[in-house]
Amino acid sequence: MGKTFSEKVFSAKAGREVRAGEIVTLEPDYILTHDNSAAILKKLPAIGVTRLKYPERAVIVLDHVTPAADSKHAANHKAIREFVAAQGIKHFYDVGFGVCHQVMVEEGFAYPGRLILGSDSHTPTAGAVGAFAAGIGRTETAGVWVTGGLWLRCPETVRLELTGRFQPHVSAKDLALAIIGRIGADGALYYAVEYAGEATEALDIADRMVLCNLAAEMGAKNGYFPPDTVTAQFLGEPDGKHAALHSDEDAEYVQKLGFDLSVLDAMVAAPHTVDNVKPVGELKGKHIDQALIGTCTNGRIEDIRTAAKVLTGRRVAASVRLLIFPASMKVYRQALEEGLVAPLVDAAAVWMNPGCGPCLGAHEGALAPGEVCLSTANRNFKGRMGDPNSEIYLASPATVAASAIAGKIASPREYF
Amino acid sequence: MGKVFKYGDDVNTDVLFPGKYTYTAMEPAEMAQHALEDLDPQFFKRVQPGDIIVAGKNFGCGSSREQAVLAPKYAGVAAVIAVSFARIFYRNCINSGLPALVLPDAARTLEDGDEAEVDLAAGVVRTSKGDFTFPPFPPEVQAILDAGGLIEYLREHYAK
């Protein structure tokens, strides 16, 4: 019996044969934290340890409430900077650099076959380039800092086989929402999600990041795209050297599901769960107050290009504020170079700093009671953007841009 | 015995502990006040030490935030029983020393206001609707629960 990718990574790290279902203690290549480092570092004195075992494996990115919204957040950031200096942590990215999951891929921490853990639920994003990346909690992150390792259960794998090509107005976000709508918010609970099929060759790294990011909303431990020529080009490395990190032909899967990209329409997740997914036509005309393009799900240059394609020469409706959060400063810089910033300013979009923005409801565009936001983010839970009586709908950058013009949920089809 | 607080499927971490407090409410007493705030606004007023949360599938889905476990724990919750758990929430329960039991029968049978208590050593949940047994945790997990949580476990093994 062959092995899945997860079984191969776990076996390589454990130094022995590991099969799905087994619990083993493994040392990750990198351990990612963000603003929550302030809470995690306080656990070291409680454990009775002062030094990180492997400071070179810690990656810390300030992104959640950046720049600090108030003095409490500022004090947290200050404590983190002092900790970084005291511990000699090299991989530290301060305010404005980017969203942590974008940084992991952009700065090369995510790499085929690496084991990456992070104290954030969207850590699986790094699976886009063939890493095994999973989210964990704060206390156990302190445990990884102190011991270098963590107990992990080798997951069973769900294989999603993708065929066909998207219609012009449809993208990876629509596919991810369609998958979640079909299998449910716990459809891949405890499992690894492996994307496969002939359609993957036409999905770029940005698309793959969306699909791995949203694996978290299927309940999955990680999402994974087998490294291929797209990965090799992205990494700037010759093709073929990562072949050993593919699942074997005769590997065992708990489930195989097929998705035909060519029949998909633009999709929207309605409040208050990510699996409450409908084709955009069913929600057409729903009034919106705020539109958001960005976050770790959809703040890449490809998403900004899409926004510019829809909005150039047009205007955001007077009743809507459109906020754009690039996923990193590199993305913003690229948008400047490509001339995408001015047309979006002219369209009355508001450019914000790289970071998580109002996705978690703390600042930079929180909602008032009764308001409705259409967002490219990954969660629409009740109260997430600041008020329990507000509503969040999730969609692709194309749908958000088209809806911002209309002042209500609208299909992007006419712009493509 | 404690009282049962019964909830449904896919209860997420945002309603267990709203994100807007994640970087400001740091102290146990303050965290406890926001427990289940957007799910059951009366929860903090009604909960007593030893009470038990019972829920449907995928309990604790969403963010990795540990306060979703710590807030109810600090409010007095002694255990969580569910049809299934979101994986990070489950890990956070173990690491915080809060027993999380995957017990679909008990989760479906117990109702709001029933009485229940968890006997970890005996592997049984005793309730006003009968007893429900559960298999032992894997040794790695049991060791953490035995220590009272991961911090305590690490202190025993790694403190210098």
C-alpha cells in the first residue's frame, strides 16, 4: 500500500514509517505566530523556560491589528519587539510588511515537503506550494517554542479531483466556496485535503493559496497542492526535484470527490456560516454597505488586477465604501508599478495598509449594527466584523468589485 | 452534578469569544465575562462551576483562538461533550486541561438543564439520563490532561 503526501511528510519527520491515524511528536521547520505572540510569550515564565529552543525556526509577523488601534494593542506589539530582540529571532516582520500567510509564501518559508505549524487557523495556506501546514493553538505554540516539537495525528486524506476550466468571471474563490457548500463546514474535519486532477495545471499559486486557505473552512487540518511545473516556476527551481513528495498512485484516501470547474458560476456564502453557499444569482440585489477586497484569502496582485479590471473607468456606488487591503507591501508595490492604484482611487476605492484589516472585527472598517458587508475574506460568522447584528457575505474579488459598483450583490459576468 | 448547557451544530469560535476582545481581554476573570457572548448572552450569568456544555457537530470551528476554550473554562465549565469537534478547538481543550469528549450518543440525548458529571478516570459521563462511557485518550493526550494542561505538563518536564 502506497503512502499519501501526509504519511510521507510524517514518516520523514518521525524517522520511521507513520500511517494515517497515528499520533507522533514532530519538529516543524517553521513555527508561525502573529500579534498573538504577545500572549504566547507570557506562557514561557509559566512553563519555567526563558529561551526558545530554535529561535531560527520562529517566524513572527505583525498583521492582525496593525498599525496598533489603541494603546493596548501597541503595548502588545512593543512586548513582541522586545521579545524578538531578546531571543535573537531573525524572521520578524513588523507592521505593514504583510499578512502572515502571504509572508510565509512570499518570503520562501513555505516549501515543498516542509512541515509548518502556526498559531493561526489559516496556516494551511502554505500548502499551495506543497508544504504540510497546519494551524494550532497558543499554548501548544509556546510548547513548540520551548521543546521544538508537538504531538500531531497523521491525518487521513480527502482527494478533490478538479477538471475543466473556469468561465472568465469565475475564479478559485468561487470553486472553494462551491466545495465548502457541497461538503459542509465539517466536510473534511481532521482530514488533509489534497487537490488533484488535470485542472490543477491551470491554477496559479495565488489560486492554490485561496483553495488551501479555505481548506480550513472545510474543517481540514491542511490543504495541499502537489508540486508541479507551476510550483517549480514560482520557486524559480527546475521541475522534477520534488517528485518524491507526491502521494503514491496506490495511496489510500477516505474520500474522492470530483469538481467540474467549467459549470461553476460566481458563488456567495451568506450569513452566518461559510457553508451557506449560493450562486450569486440567488442573492442578486441584496443591499450592501461595505465591500472589502483583501485579507489572506484574496489580497494578492491577481486579485487587485481583477478589481482594477472591473472598476477602471467606473465608480463605487455612493452608498458603499470599498476598502482594499493588499496582502503585503510587495503586492502594493507591484500594484503601483502596474498602474493599478490610481484607477482604483479614481473609482472611489479606499486603499488600506497591508494587514488583516477588519476581518476579525477589531479595527479599520468594523461594522455598525444592521450593516451588511460583502467581503473576499474567509469567515462570515455572526459578529466577526464587530457587531452581532451585522451581516457578512463572502465572495470573489470580481463579485465584490461588481457589487461595489451596483451598491448591491451583483454578478461580475458582464465585466469579463 | 453540573447543569447541561445545550447548543447546536457548527458553533464557531467567534460566538464563543468575539474576535474584538482577542488582544485586549487577557485576564481570566475578564475573559470569562465574554464566554459565549454572541451565542447565549445569558450564559455567563447562569453558569456555575461544574456545569457542562453539550453540542452538536463541529463544535468550536473557526479561529485558532484559545480564549474560545479558556473563557468558558474560566467561567466554570468542567467539560465539553459534542458529536464532533473542530480540530484546533479540540487540541486547545486538551492543552488547557478542559476535557473534550466526542460522544455522539450523549450529545444527542442530553438536553438543556439536564444534570451531568464527567469521571475521567473511570471513562464515564454520569447524567440524569443515564451513563455514557468513552474510550481512553491516547497516552500523549492523557499525560497532558493528567498534568492539568500543557503548561503544567511542560513545567514538569522542561522547567530549568
